[in-house]
Amino acid sequence: MFNAKDRVLIVSCKDDPRAVGRIGWIVDEVPPGPLTQGRWTVNGLGFFIGPTLCETAELQKV
């Protein structure tokens, strides 16, 4: 389980493959629900990569 502002490494990402290998932070204050289809919002991945949705299995805490 992740919390807002947790730093995470993206190990894989169906939403945006360019984000793989990058470190960002969790935006969500609460666990993801139906609106994001159970995926976490990760931000801070780079200048050309906006907030990305990733499943729990695609993330690793740093």
C-alpha cells in the first residue's frame, strides 16, 4: 500500500512505457478506486512525462 508523497520506482507501466525506470511520487491521498481503475497516480517523472497511472504491481517504494 502506498501513501501520498511516497517516492516510487516504476518497474513497468502499461499507461506510459516511457516512465519505466523513473522515480516519482504518489499523488493519491486515498487508495485508488473505480475512476482510475485501481491505478495509482504518479507524478514527477520528467519534463515530457505528465502524471501517469500505474497499478500496484508496477511500482516499488524507494
